[in-house]
Amino acid sequence: MATGSAVRRRSGLEGAGALAFELGLSGALAGTAGGILLMLWELVRSAIVGEGFFLPLRLVAGVFFGVDVLIAGPWSELVGALVHLAVSIFFGIVFALLVRRDLPYGKAFVSALLYGVAVWLVMTYAVLFADPVMRERLLVSPADWFWVHLLYGLGLSTAPALRRALFPARGAPR
Amino acid sequence: MLGCLALGAPAAAAPPEAPETPSNAAEETGILARLRTLNGAETEAARLAQGSALSPRVRDYAIQLLRDQRLAEQAVEGFAQSHGLELPEPEPTAEEAGELERLRGSRGPAFDHAFLAAMIADHERAIAELGAAEARAPDLALRRLLRRLIPILRQQLELGQHLEAEIGESG
């Protein structure tokens, strides 16, 4: 399998573009890992409490479809998955921009957990207002909503290690 | 991050608080008993709809109602347990019992219309009653529980209204 450096060389990316590619790819992968962890937890939890396995994905799609999403078909789950993934990747890339590539795993872990709390604040006090269906249901169990963002942070904590693994040839740390 | 749900029964069970005074306990028991009765009547109707509704969307609506009602019931039981309250068995009013009988006698498209009309009326009544109960509830934890359940009832009401309009349009 080609490393990120090899892909970068082949695609002719250099300088600022190369750094952006490195940050983007590692952040996107870490964000995807965190997003999958979070969503898996929620899907299993939702099934266990009796709300149905796919309800969390439907609630995400509620941002577009409103309350009708509660009885919508599989398309709404697909839309929910895509929106969740996009948001997870976005916050993953922002995290990758904020941390150094040589950050040891312990520090990366703590930073990612703190970042998870920041994401929780942004989601709760800004983004969730766009999706009242999900917001009102989250109010019933606010502790879980907080905890899963720490889980998201756990996935994000792999970002510096991913950068080092995928782009080993890079010189000065940033 | 965007994927979290919902009606978690464990979180809905509030931690034990200071001992209830007898009058507060009676008031809280009354509110919770009524909540259970409203929930119970809707559960019966939703169970009927699961088997009798013609439209798959109405059946899906009934399934969602049953899921939400089961969790609401758990939340009420958790609250009663943590506050040392003993709740009486749900007792539907004559009107609620009559409504169920009418549903049992309906078939096909008529059932779908009757079920949705009943759910809309029930939810409007429940939202009004629980809103009033929230205003007079003596305990902060009970007010919080009601504040969390009422928006879910509003979602169910809105969904029922959308479905009724949809089925009305399709004849």
C-alpha cells in the first residue's frame, strides 16, 4: 500500500499544498475513526434501549426532513450517515490543524478529549438548533450526548500518529 | 457527533431527592398516574394499529409511538421508584375507552383515518394536560421530566398531523 508521501509525490503536490494534503488526509481519517466510534456506540445503544438500531442516523437526517424522518425509509439513514461523516471529517481536519505531528500519543489523547468537549459545546449550543427533532430527543439523555463526544475525541487522538505513519518523509515538525 | 439519541431510560430516572411531604407526594403521584394512563391508552391504540393499519406509513408511525411510549413508561417508573411513590394502575376515562372500542370496530382505510384522528386528539389533550401539570408540579425533578417528555409528544402529534394530511390527499 502506498504511503501518503508516495501519493503526494505521484500527484505532484509540494509545499503548502503538500502540507494541506497531509493535514487533510490525516484529519479526515482520524475524524472518520472518531465518527464511526461515536455512531457505532449510538446505534448499539439505541437498539438496546428499544428505539431501533437506525434511529440515530435518522435523527441526523432530521436536519433536512424534520419530524417526518422518524418514519422515513433507508434513504434517510443514508443521508444521516453522510451528514454525520461529513461533520466528523470537518472537525477531524480542524483538530489536525491544531496539533503538532510529533505530539506523543499521551498528549494527543488528552488534547483530543478536550477538543471533544469543545466539539460538544459547539454542537450543543450552535449546530443542534438546526435539527430540533434530534435536539428535543437528546434533552432526555444529555449525559450520553456529552460522553459520546469523548469517544469521538478518542478516535481523533490518532491524528498525529496517522500523520507520522502516512507521511514519514516530512522534515520539520508542524 | 451528530448521531446521538434520545430517550434514555436510565438518565430519565432522577436521583433520589429530599423526602417528599405527603401533599407533594400525592400531587406527584396524581400527575404520574395520569401520565401513565395517557401513555397506556395510546399504547393500546398503537398496538391495534400495528396489526390493523392499511398504510405501511401508519404502521411505522404506530411502531415509533410504541417505542417512545415504552421509554416514557420506563422514565415514569424510574422517577416513581427513585422518589418512593407508588403509582396506581392506569385508569382510562370513559372517553378514552370508547375511542379504543371504536378503533377495534374499524377496518381498512377507515381504521387509518380513525387511528390518526384519535392520536391527534389524544396528543393534543396530553400536551395540554402535561403542560398544566408541569406548571403546578411541586418537584423540580418532576418538572424536568415533564419538560423532556412534552417535546417528544409534540413530535408525535406533528407526525400524526402530517400523516393525516398525506392520507387525506391520497384519498
